[in-house]
Amino acid sequence: MLIFGIATGLFTGILNNYLHEILHISKVERGIIELPRELPGLLLIFIIAMLYRFSEVRILRIAIFISLAGITGTTLYGTSRIMAVAMIVLWSTGEHMMMPLRQSLGVHMAQKGREGLALGAVRSMTNFGQLIGYYLIPLIFIVFSFQKIQKASFPYFRLIFIMMVITLTAGLILSTRLRQKNRHIQRKRLHFSRKFTKYYILEVFFGARKQVFLTFAPYVLIVQSKNGLFCFFR
């Protein structure tokens, strides 16, 4: 979870700058791209259902592999709009698959009576990894500012994508050492209750608010500046 958190922090920290500086995505196009990028989250229930017979550990490996394939494709074909968007969606699929697995693995692999501690530890490691990834981005660009590489060129971003490939490969290798207590965890059925209707509606609004503040607001700030992230390191 720490390793995947680092990769997530790197990707989240560079995504908007990459879309603006390399793919020259407008603010309207950024909104359009967000639909397919978030589509794996909407379809997650069907994706997990198709993997119902697999153990959580095996699904974890599949999720890491899918994200690794997406970032590898972005590294190789990152200057093509169509290929870049397709690879970003592939990365997003693996990322969304990881979200429910964190809690599931934390609970089922914890010692009896220490499930809460395990959940907290897993979440802490994920957040710590993302923090590392976030702060690596400005450090890398500060170093780049002293190099004679053309500003806002793809080599800047490719290096970060390569770092993600290495990180996720290490995570995939380490995941092979995970051993689950039971070969298969019995999953309960998904239930919807009318008494929780208000909660479901609030979750929809929470998702909309999250998109506005965490996706579109940063992109507007980047577009409004002359050189995106590079304007801070002149």
C-alpha cells in the first residue's frame, strides 16, 4: 500500500500539468476526459463481480498489473492524445480496483481482534506514500529547472512515468510474497436500503464537490498560469 501510494501521489501530482503542457487539453476537454477516467469507478461493481472467484490477493496483483500497464503505455505513447487518454483510463481502472481491496485485505489479514488497528495502518501507509509522491514532484522539477532541457517537454514527464513503472514493478514483485489465510474470502451480497436514500444522495453530492475542488480547480490554476508548473521555478 505504501508503494502504490507513492505511485498514486506521483501520478496525481503530475496529471494536470501533463494534460496541459504536453497534450494541450483545454478546460472543456479536461471535463470530457474526466468522464472515461472515472468510469472504472462507476463500473467497479461489475469489474469485481467478474473476478468473484479470485482471492483478494490475486485481485490485488491484477490491479497493480493493470495500473502498471497503463503507466507503461503512457511512458511509450504519452505524446498521442488518444493513446494517452486510453492509458490513463487503464491506470484509473487499477487504481479504483485497489480502493476496496485496502480495507478488505486489512481486515482479513489482520490478527483477530486487531482489525481496526490494521485498517488504520493500511490507510496511514497509503496516505504516507501519496505524500511522498506529491513532494517528489516539485523536487524533481526544481532539479529540472537547472538542466538545459526544453521547458514543458515530454522528457520531464517521461522520467516521472518511468519512476512510477519502477515503483509499481517493485510493488507487483512484493505482492507475490503475500499469503492469504483462506484461499477465498466469502463475500456478502450488496444490499440497498430505502432508509439510506438520503445518504446515497449525499454521496453523489460529495463526489461532485470532490471533482470541482480536486480535479477542475487545480487545472484552472495551471491553465491560467503561462507555463503551468514551470512558472514556479523560474
